[in-house]
Amino acid sequence: MPLTALDGSPLPALDGCAVLVVNVASKCGLTPQYTALEQLQERYADRGFTVLGVPCNQFGGQEPGTAEEIATFCSATYGVSFPLTEKVDVNGPGRHPLYAALTAVADDTGADGDVQWNFEKFLVGADGTVLRRFRPRTEPGSDEVVAAVEAALPR
């Protein structure tokens, strides 16, 4: 499932890393979650982990910007150092193949299917297995997310 980085270049391979895939938006009430996402990135990057931000404009038009505007916002406002992909659809007929695979996985209540809103999180193990799904309002710095990330670390 090839992904393109926000700047249009090929996204570096994430094989062998645990990845927290998050559909992100710049103009959402949940946008402050970028702070905790960046904290996870800084805390675990040297242990085989990365956050992967996936800009999406499907929820209330809350990610309307160009790639350059998104990159500037994330860097200047939240100091984001984790990779960001090109803007993609996470639901519907144009759903990116990555999200076709991710949304087949149920959350802790047994519900799978469409992404509910911005900042839904999927933890993918170093072997590519989707390990957990966290709904948008689950804070990235919560005990349950941190424990799941720590359990997924390959090294």
C-alpha cells in the first residue's frame, strides 16, 4: 500500500516499526491531540516507533489546506516531527487502500467499519498486524494508548 509523503516524495519505509496511524486535521476541536502525538513520537522514536499523520478533509472540511499549508501549520503550531502523508480519503469509494485494511479492524467494543471522525488511531505492529483501534476522543497520551504502544515496540 504505497503512501506518498505530504511533500509529494515517497514515504520512507516503516517496515519493522510500530506505527500509530492517525487521520489528522488542522481545524478540528481535536487538533490539540497533535501535542500528545508529538510527545509519543519523541518518547518512542528511538525504540522502533513512529506516529504517521494522515491528513483527511472528509470530516466537516476540517483539513482544507494545501500540502504546504498543512506542513507549516503542523510544524509551527505543534512542532510535529513525525511523518505526514498526502491528503487521502479514509472512508467511502475513494478510501485509500491503507484505510480499507485498517477499518476492517474492530475497536475494543467490537465495532469496525468507517472512521468516525478526525484523530481516529490505529496501532500497527512492526510485522504489519493491526493491533488496536482507538476512537477519536481517546487521547494519545492516555494510559491505554501508551500501554499499547509500549507493548508493540519492537526493541
